[in-house]
Amino acid sequence: MARTNWLQYAAFASVPLVLVLGNSMLVPILPDMAKAMNISELQSSLVITLFSVSAGLFIPLIGYLSDRMKRKAVILPALAVYGAAGILAGLGAVWHSYPTLVVARIIQGMAAAGTAPIAMALVGDLYKDGEESEALGLIEASNGFGKVISPILGSLLGLWTWYAPFFAFPIFCAAAFAAVLWLIKEPDQKKKNVPLGEYLQGMAKIFRKDGKWLITAYLAGSLGLFILFGMLFYLSDMMEKPPLSIDGVAKGGILAIPLLGLVITAYTTGRVIKKNKILMRKMMLIGLSVVTVSLVAASIWHAAFIALISFITLSSIGTGLVLPCLNTLITGAVDQSHRGMVTSLYNCLRFLGVAAGPPLLSWAADRSVTWLFISLTILSAIVLFGVARFVRPGPSQAKSSSSR
């Protein structure tokens, strides 16, 4: 692979990394924030939740804008606002102004909508076949890697002062801005000024033609992250309670084990699948089967800590097989004029899956841990059936993927 391509890959990978750091790095400092600012646990959790919700709501709008203008013209301002709002959030923390902090986090979420989802669409504009799947696999791996290091990094920065992560984040954001600005060369293609009504008619036509498999793919990606991060939250809560009483950096290190399984598998899958859609389908079916079997095992042996980590890690590996295949199929599903919206809708559901997993699974675990895992097994099996039934390599998908 040419050095230039790898530099572009690194620039693309920096975008989801920054996106993850801006949220997950704050998780370890939430208890200290609640004490310092004299707010409730619910109020501190809203600093994370409102970010994800605002990002999820704004992603479709930003996707539409990216189809009307240059992708970098969306990504670069989004990164700038993302970093600036991080500074405002830090000042709100220093001033002990909870309203300032919350408003800054909502603005950050809105800006986040223009980062990783649009970068995924730009990958589809720039690359074809094996290069596309490899770049998307690296983006997925970078996303997972960010989730591995962010709790550890947040804990380490929090040792200095609890609000340090807010001010450290804009530095990472500036680095990603520079990488995208200088290393990614966007195709010099003029985009048609299509009226909104005509654009929406085009989207409706896409979903009439390919809606069954696209919606199934959206749900598969969302459910994979819903399960993964819900399970990590449950595992985190389990570690903090006696008799384990594991906290801080040690807890972050243990939580990194399943995420490392996701990172390594996602990167490897992205390099292996190339343009082979039959292989992608096999990978997705194997991955979802692994997730389903892991959840069955967890429903039986969830009380054993080592066994539970093993099953969650195995489930993460299954998710790592699925996500790069979904990313490649969805990014290549349509031509450039609607790719931003199609990938943004996909990322919208991914955001909502990540946001909904921890609270819903925590609520379910308080009632019955066994039935929690059984319910997740049923959901996973339904999605497995849906992918087997609707996500099939066919002439329409192949034709769409080749329309660059």
C-alpha cells in the first residue's frame, strides 16, 4: 500500500478517535464532577447522554448538507466547533456552572454529527473495493481503540484535576483538524444544486429499492453497539461492587479486554473482505452467530466474573466481524449524491444504540440478570435471521457499490 494512502488512512482514523475521546474520556471523572459541582448522579450522566442525543438528532441534517457541498467543508468546521465547545465545557466546569457545561456538551454533540459519519461517506467517495473496506475497517478499529484508551486516559488526567479532560480534548481535536486539512485530498467534483424535494424523492427511491436490506443493516449495526456498550456498563458496575471492588485505572484496563477484541477483529476483517460481498455476508452471519451463542452462555454463567469477561470478549469479536462488513455495504449502497445521508442515518442509529445500551440494560439487570441475557439473545437471533433473509449480495447492491 502506498505511503500516501496510509497517511490518508491515518487522517481518517483520527476523526472517529477524536469523536470517542470527546465522550468516553469523561466517564471516569463523572463521580468527581458530581461532588465538585454539587450535582446529582443523574445530572452528571446527562453530560454524556445529551451529547449522544444531540449528535443522533443532527446527523441526518449534517448528512444532507454533506451531499450538497464538499465533505471536508462539513468535517473541518465540525471539528473546529467540537474543539471550541470543549474549551467552553472546561470553563463551565472551572466556573462550576452546570448550565454552561450542559449547553457546551449539546453543541459538541451537534458538531460531532459532522465528524465520523461524514468521514465514512468521504471514504466511499475516495476509494473503491479493497481500499474502501480496508479504510472503513481502520475507521471501525480506531473507534474501538478510542474506547479502549479513553477511560484510562480520562482516569490519568483526572489524577491531576477532575476537569483536565475537558481541556485536553481540544488538543486532540486540533491534531485531527490538521490531519484532515493537509492529508486528505477530496475529489474535485462539482455537486449539483438539487432542490430539497427532488433530493428527498431520490432518497425515497433508494429505500423503495433497497430499503429492506438497508434498514436491516442499520438495525444490525445499532444492536451490535447497543449490546456491546450495555454489557460493558454492566461489567463496570459489577466490578465496582463487593466482593470485586475494582475501580479506577484497573477497571479501565479490564474493560479494555473486550474492546481490544473488537479493535483487532474489525481491522483484520476490513483488510480481508476487500470487495467480496459473498465473504462479507458470511462474516456477518458468523459474527452474529458468535454474538448469539456468547449471550446464551452468559445467561447461564453470568455470575462467574472470568467467564462473563470471556463471553463479552467473544461477543465483541463477533461484533468486530460484523461492523466493517456493514460499513462497506452501506457506504457503497448508493452514489455520491446521496451517500452522506445514507451513512448518516446509519450512524444516527449507532449513536442511539450506544446511548440507549447502558441505561436500558442497567434497568433490566436490576430486575433479572438471567432474563437480561435471554432478551439480548432473542434480539440478536432476530437480527441474525434478518441479515440472513434480507442482506444478500445481489445485482442491485453490486451495481450500487460500483457507482462511484
